[in-house]
Amino acid sequence: MMQSVPSVSVSYSQNGRSTKSNELGMRPMQERAYEKRGEQYLLIKSPPASGKSRALMFITLDKLTNQGLKQAIIVVPEKSIGASFNNEPLSKYGFWADWHVEPKWNLCNAPGNDNGGKVKSLGAFLEGDDKVLVCTHATFRFAVDAYGVEAFDNRLIAIDEFHHVSANPDNKLGLHLGQFIARGKTHIIAMTGSYFRGDAEAVLAPSDESKFDTVTYTYYEQLNGYEYLKQLDIGYFFYSGVYANDILAVLNPAEKTIIHIPSVNSRESTKDKIKEVEHIIGALGDWQGADDTTGFQLVKRLDGRVLHIADLVDDDPIKRVKVLAALKDPSQKNNRDHVDIIIALGMAKEGFDWIWCEHALTVGYRSSLTEIVQIIGRATRDAPGKIRARFTNLIAEPDASEEAVTEAINDTLKAIAASLLMEQVLAPRFEFKPKHPQSGPIKGFDYGENGYQPKQCNVGFDEGSGQFQIEIRGLVEPKSEEAQRICQQDLNEVIAAFVQD
């Protein structure tokens, strides 16, 4: 029998606002980011699936066309995310230009390693007249080492999944970024779905971070504005013995699920990842072989239904390429029945887009809040008929006979703390303001049936942003602008730094 900590459950109003577009084809988050398009340094903090890639397209086109920048270099953490910046007919939806990347300048699709031909290609791009290039973080780091920061003057550098950057001197991308900011001749856009770093390192040095203008779009705004998804649950379940023996107690084969099995270095791992996958498949039903076209494993249930399971754990390159190609097949993006379960280890996290995913099931404690946010983001896509999504963390129950019992109990407590922090991240935002004689109503906030009362402390709610504003007499305000910014935008990061210590 499973023992469980009661799950966190957050419900949303399905007002459809976050999926509606304006006359330029921009959703609310994209419109908010586009308003700051003139900033030299811009940080966009917005959840998975909120449209950061397209927001960057809008801003980049304006910088290239109206702000005099020569070129744009889009930098992504892994090759698969490069597909997010494929050609888009933006004018079809009302914008004044289309997004176009010459195939030879999407280096994520180019053969060869990051520190070889791709670096030479980036050098050729800098010498040419084409406008946009897409490459990985690694290719970019090697290119800056090869050509120097001055080679990127008068260009836009856009860094996707910005939480990979660190102020630690050993982090090359962070070191290069500091050099670009010190030189002051490039524009930088940083984008992230999670500003947390698992190692509690600062992402930027405070002096550099202060130069960035921030666009924040919260999880609550995103999820509250969906058309279909109404409820998100977060649960932690504890097991004893081998997790694969008990996995069906939390895995519902009728739900579209991504299973992340544990790292081979973790307590939960049996040290044989292939056998773990075989064990999971065996628990689900009778194996019928692999599909010739997709490479998906076919498993027949007792009720006769056949599950299509994508195995991303097997390292065989031929098998993996076939499975990945099937998962990325654009013709199947809106086909709910294309695949039922995806089993992965290090893959299918950030940038992985499967809108039908209803359950993100993760085996093993994750010490990184960034990783938790990214995994939850796989299940929080809006899709027709998808009313509820959930994240489950399956954790080994602390065993008093183990030598590492203290570490096991700490993992358990940290997992619970992380779930409570995630509840705060996903909930409406509270802002406390001092009550002064000159205080008055703020546009967009609803103060209840009687409206704003000048002689009382008022509570207002902005349904669009999911923000509560609470007036308090005698409240002391932060003295510096930086402290005010942190209280308004970054309280979750402050709490995360504390929780992760």
C-alpha cells in the first residue's frame, strides 16, 4: 500500500484570456514583452507553454527592422529546442513581418559537434548579411572564445532557458554574459520558465542583474487564462522496496503520462535503467513488439486496449532517433492517440512539447526546483478535453536500517517543502501596500460590492493578473528600488533560496 502526503490542488477559472490574441497576433504575455522591446537588456520570466519563443520573434524583428541592430543570435540549451524557432508566418495573424531562419543558419540541425564546423559557421554568419542564427549554448560559448566579445557588437543575443547561466566564474556562459554587459554594445534578451537554479548559485551578479528590465508573467495568469485545463494537483507518494513493483499504484494507464525514472546515481535507482523500463512495461500488460514506423513499444492491457509507449531511456541511437522523430512529427501534434506513455531519464523536460500530457510522474527526489518546475510544465499545456493535470513524485520511504537514513529523511522533508513552494508559485500573488490618507483605487482592481472605501483598509483583486492588493496601516515600505522590485517580483526566488539551503 502507498503512503501519501496529501497533494496540493490548485483550481483555475478557465477564463480563456491567456490564449486570446490581439490584432498583431500576440497573446497577453507576448504583448507585455513586446511593450518592452526597446530595452537593451530584457529578462522574460514566464511559464512553459506561455509563448516565449514567439514573443522573442516579435521583439527580434523589431530590433532588426526599427532599432538598427545588425543580426540576432538565438541561443538554446539543447538541439531539440532549436525547432521552437522554425519559420513562422506571423503576418498571417496580423503582425507586420514573418519570422524566417535560413536552414543553414539553424545550427541545431547541422551535422558535427559544437566545437568544430558549427563554430566556423557562426563566424561565417557574423561576416555575412543574413539576419538570424540559432545555435546551442555550447556552440555559442566556443564561438565567443574563438572570436571575442567584440565580434558580437551591434547584435542581439537571446538566451533561452536562462537558468542555465550562473554568476559562478566556472560557468562560461555567465562569464561571457558579464563581458558583454561590461562592453555594453550588444542587446541581450534572457528567457526562462524558472529563475530557480538547483545549486542555489546566483544567475547573474547583482550589478549585472540591475541592468535588466523584467517582464514577469505568472503561472497563475497562464493557467487561469486557459480554455480547458482547470485543475493542477501535486502529490508526493512514498514506497518501500523497488519502485517498479508499486508504480501502478500511482500510474493510471488511461492518462497520458510522462514517467521520469531516477538517475542511476540516486537512492531510488536499481542501477539498471533498461531493466527498470522492462519492469514498468511488464507491469502495464503484455508486450506485443515495437511499431515499425514509430519505434513505440506496443503493450496490450487486460481490457484489450493497446498502449503506445515511447522509450527514451534506451541509448541505442537507431532506436532513439526513430522514437524522437515520431514524437516530433508535426502531423501528429494534435492527435491525442499518437502515444500514451513516454518513459525518459534525462530527456522530455525543458522545451519538450506534448500538449496531451495529463500526468508527469517522477521517480526519485529532485534536489533542483528548476527541474521540478520544468517537469510540471510538461503537464500544464492546454488541450481540448484536458480538464485536470497532475505531478506525482514517487520517493523511497526512509528506512531506519539504512546508513543514510538522515539523508533520506532530509530528502522527504525537502520534497514536501518544494511542493508547498510550488503551491505558492501556482497561486495568485499577494501585494501588501501601506495605507495612506492619499491612497486611492488602482485601475483594474475590483474592491467588492461597495467599491473602494477611502477611510478603510481595502482589498482589491485583479482577475486578469491574479493579483491581490491588500492595504495595511503602518506598513513599512522597502527603502531601495531593488528591494521594492524583489518584493514585487522575486519573493518566490528568495523563499526558494532558503528552501534549497
